[in-house]
Amino acid sequence: MSLTRRELCLGIGLAALPEIAAAQQHAHEAANSSAPRRYRFIDATTAAELDALTSQIIPSDDGPGAHEAGVVYFIDCALSSFETDKHEAYQSGMREVQSTREKLFPGSTSIASLTPAQQIELLRAIEKSEFFELLRTHTLWGFIGSPSYGGNREKVGWAHIRFEDQMHFEPPFGYYDAELLRGGK
């Protein structure tokens, strides 16, 4: 029996539907609940450490940053749904970061307890690692991705980049398209 491309895509989409629905439900409940948010994959201590790191990747200096966008909830949602293959990367990556923290700042107890300057120094010490790339990618996704995935709380990331959340767009889409329509470069 031979499947058409459409039938194959539909089958793959239907197979992933329960995981996508569960991730969206988790993100929706977390975003709309007044109760303290629960984590599915990470614990509260790891969440505080990740929040400190992501808050230095996208700081809250000229507007909302990773903390305000709830990036740590996106990371938790991702690791408990569509990025489950990254569990070990996060676990070993956080062990690496904690080890580096202990070497750089003997006597420190956590990443979250470091000063912002020390947190930046720590990030610079690990910025060539695979874990840093993964963390930075997840931070960006959580900041500007759809709020349905747990991050971009109250659409602060979209507001920061001036993204208009609409169902339908008509040209010109942005200033660059308007210039092209007028014959500019």
C-alpha cells in the first residue's frame, strides 16, 4: 500500500496531536492560573537558576526581558512535550554550569544568588558550550514564540519587537515592504 504525501502528513500530524494538545493545555493552565505555577520537568530550584541565566540573555533593561516573558515556563513546557529529547542536555548542562559557578565563585550557593555581573561572567565562561546554544535558543523561542507554548507572557516579546498579533495580514507588512511598494530600496 502506497500513501500519498498528504495522507502521510495527516497521519504524522494526528500522531503528534495528543502531545501538542497536552503541551498547549499545560501552557494555557500555567498562563491563566492565579495559583503558583507548577513545573512538569524542572523543579523550583532549577527554575530559579534558569530564570537567572535567561534573564541575562534577554535582560529587562530597555523593556521586558526573559523573566517578564516567563521564558522558564516555556523551557519547562518544551522539555515536557516537544523537546523531551533534550532532557539529558539540560541535566548535564546545568551540572556543567554549576561546576563552573563553583570554580569561578567559590563559596557561592547558587546562580540566582550571584550578582548580575557575576552571572554574565558565568555565561561568558560557558558561551562556547552546546548547552549555552540550547539555552540561548530556548530563551529566544520563549521570548518571541506563541504564548500558547508557555512563554511570551502577555505577549511582551511581541510588543518588544513590534509584532502585530493578527489573524490576517495585508501588504504592506512592515516599513520595509511599504518602501518597496513606493519604489525605495
